[in-house]
Amino acid sequence: MNTRPQHSDDLQRLNELLPRLVESRLDTNEEQELATILQRSPDTQPHYLAYLQLHAELTEAWGAVDENAINHLSERLPGSGTRQSKQSEIPTETKSTPKISPIFSGGTFGLQSLVAFLVLVIGGLSAGLWISLSRSGENGPDVAVAANEDSPVGQLADAVPPSPTTLASDDQPTEKQAELFTSGFGKEELLPIAAVVVRLEGNVSPNLAVGRRLTAGTLRLPQGSVQMEFMSGAVVALDGPAELQIHSKEAATLISGAVSAHVPKRAQGFVINAPQAAIVDLGTEFGVRVTPSGVSEVEVLSGEVELSLIGDDGNTLSSQRVQEASRVRVNHDDDELQEVASGGKDLPVISGYDDAALGLSNEYAARVRDDEPLVYWRFEEDNAERVRNEMGSVHFARLIGQGQSNENIRIENGYVRFQRSDVKRYLMTDDALQSFNENPYSIEFWMKPDDLQHATCLGIFPESRLDPRIFLNVIEIVTDTFMIHEPGAVRFLHRTPPNGEYEIGKNAFSPGMCVPGQWHHVVAVKTFDAMEIHINGQKVRQVVLPKGSVNSEGDFQIVVGQLTANEEWRQFSGAMDEFAVYGRALTSDEIAEHYRLVNRID
């Protein structure tokens, strides 16, 4: 006898579960039930996707869901056709509820990650939103990683993009790690990227490299130091010998050793747990040390944290708000929190990124000029208010919002430096590029981001626009958005005719390969029938445009460093250099040659 529920029963139950899903109220059994329904009833899958998309659009009026990715997934679902989705350019930022518990619950990852995970369960895709496939296996390296290629330690990010594949055979997690990879969905599941390595010092395992993506797992560091940026925005430094369990982009547990964390406003609520302790950040910089005997100590360097003494049942026995310049020891024998003297320099130091400029070869600028860009800004005059166009007397750039301190935007060391601010500051063309969108074109620049926060590198918009949402192009770093992409990716948006409506335009996303503190070569190419993204000399994504696409007429302005000239939206923080705009499509060979000349690759 076939006991499989009929479609109407599954659909009815799905409609009961979906409101609980979007409100993060599903328990573990309900999550399993939802996944089972979607797997056994293909007819429910388009309904599921449509519901989540509509909810995202209504919840965040200016949110966005990537049309290409939704269509890409929907086309793989039985009985579903191409979907229409909406996009917008008004900034949105997702924010997770602060967590006290170190144990995962149904809402730990938040709606966005759970939606992405369940979409992957539906499609059974091997690569998509998240790129690290966990497996239980034999003993292996002591770090869970999501890429197969090592990035060199240095100023230039790796020329090879991270591999969007599973863990390599020699990167299998240990049995202890595998426990973190197992859930009710099965032994093999796709895990989100939690953090990226941004700095290494000392004799560190070759399994780690700057740019390496980390998923949930255990990081054992016998010696040396590693600094990571979590995808929530928290920056964590770990000194060996130490052991750190990474749970997600918002939580980790220190098993032994010492760790320091700097938590910006967007990552507030980041959790570091320790034996018998849970430390919830309230906007701060703090350190945690676990002594060889297993005693946990917490020191707040700035701001404050909420420190909990955890009982045997996993719940808080007592808690204390720890203020700046205070150090507290977790005394589990007496079930109390004790103030102690500062340990001085026994905590890791979180290092800022250096101000090193690009290592330009003599041929680089000459080669760019030979390729005849319309705009070529080199930023060679320190503290200048206007940037000269190397190609002629038009299309100079103006620095807007320098202010008296020149801290928010300034030219120094041969590049332009942006600092995130609550006031407008940007770079903008003096005059418009005439008829820019009537033919193929290319946009090329170098960037060294300070972090992976959702930030607009540049926008191109009609000179005549009245609505600040209207764009022809946007190029930005994306991590936490309502679109479907890997964290730390580069987004290239094209809308023709320029528009601010959701349904107009196409996106091309690079793999998640941006690394804070490293120089990246970025080239966006628009031809009559396709969009391309090239990162560090390689074409990493191409999107074919619909047949009959027409390039619109008009004159266009460029704004660099934030989304629009009207508001301080999605500000980029970091350095940019060698900015060029071409009135034609650069070839892959030309782009690779430009990268080679800077990177000095033979």
C-alpha cells in the first residue's frame, strides 16, 4: 500500500510551515518535515520558491532577489518555468538577532541562510549558494576549508579563484570535525562559508593561506598566528597553540589558547564561547583565554560584553556585563564570575592592513594607454581635489566630501583611499560620457577592500536622471543580501534602458573570492549580447543577455565609492587605483596581460 501523501496534503502542510519558516520559528522536526515535503513532492517546490521570494520582497521593500539565480534554480525543478524576479538598488542590510547559546537552533543561521540551504536541498545541486560540501571521513588536516587553491601571502589576491567544488580528498575533516557537519538532513550537507583568512604570521600549516575560505569545523593551530574575517563582519585573531571550533559566521568556541575579536556594529551579537562560558558581543573588542587547566578568562579592551557562566545543562547559571578594561575569570568550581587583574600582553593582537601601493611595472600604464580608454585615473597627486584623466582634457574626476580632516576620502601613496562614514564622500566625473551605452564597453580598476561588507565600488547612471535608484551599471562587493550568490563576491549589474525597477536588468556574480587587505584586479565587460566579470586576470563569470537586447542612448556619469551621489549608501571602505573605462570590449588576452604587468607574472 502506498502511504505517500497526496499533493494537496503536502501543499496544505507546506502552507502551514512556511509562515513559521520566515519567522524563524521552525523546530528541528519541522525543518526535517519541510525538507521531506520538498523532496518527495516536486509540485510544491515552485510554490515554496515563490512564497520565499515574495516574502523577501515584502519584508524588505528595497530588497532584491537575483533573477538569474532564481531562474537557474527554478529551471531544475520539475514542472516549473522561467520566473520573473525583482531587483532594487536602494541599500539593504540583513541583521541577525544576537544569540546567547553556542548550540545551533532552527533560527541560528537566520532566514536567509536557511532559505538558501533548503533551495539547495531541493535541487540537489553540487555547487550554488554555498560551496563547501562536508563529508565524514578519515583523519586529515585540522581545518575545514572551502577552496582547493592556496592564495599567496602578499599584497595581491590569488590569481586563481576559489574552487566552487567540494572538499579535496586530502582535506577530509577529522571525526571530531565531522560531528559539526552532521544534521537531520543527512551526513552530507552543504555548509555556508563562515570566515576567510586575511593574515598569517609565523610557521603556520600549509593548509592555511590568505584568502582561504573556512566553513564550520575545527581549526587547530600548533604555532603561529592567523587572523580571520567572519562573514558577519567580526575580525578574529588566534595565536597558537590554540584550538577554535567555528560554528557559523556568527559564532565560534575557543577550546584552548587565546583569541581576540573586533566586532563592528553590523556584527554586533557575535558569540565566542569557552569552557563553561558564553561571551556575547555588545559592540566591542575583547579577548578570551583558556588556560592549560581549562579555566576561561575574558578581557574587554573596548566596549562591553555579556558574559554567561554556563551550567551542566547548557543554560546560563549567572551572567555579568563586563565593561572596558575589565577582566573576568569563569570559576566553575564555585559557580561564580571573578574579577581578576589584566593579563597584560597574553592576548592576540588584531592587526590593521598596511598602506602598500600596487607594484606597478613600467609597462603597465603604457599598455593601458595603448588600449585607448576613455577615462584613465591614476591618482598620482597626493591630496588633490581633482584627478587628471591621462587620456585628455575631459572626464577628470572630482573628490566630493573631503572635509577639513580629509579622512573620509583622500589621495595618498598613489591611490584613492575611502573610509566608511555617515556623510557623503565619493569620486565623480566632471562631465558626462556621451553615448556611452550605445556600444560595448569595459570598466577596469584595482581595489583593496577593508572588509566584506556590502559596498558599492562604482555606479554609472544617466546624466538626466531624477530618481537616484536609476542605474545603467553597479559594481559592488556583496556578502549579506537577499540575492543568491557566494559571500564576498563581486556583483556586476547592467540595466538597459537604465531603470530603478526590480524586474529590469541582469546580474553577473563572481565566485566569493574577495579578501580584505589584498589588491584585486576587477574588469567588467559589456558586449552586445553578454556580460563578463574578470578577477585577477581570469574570466570568472559570463552571463548571456536576452536576444534583442538594445543598448540605450544617452550620456552617463560615474560615481565611485558609494551607491549614489545623493546619499551615503553602501559606502566602499578601502583603496582603489588605476581606474579605466573603455569604449569597447577588452579581450580576455588584453585583461590577462594587464594583470600580468602589475603582478609581474611571467
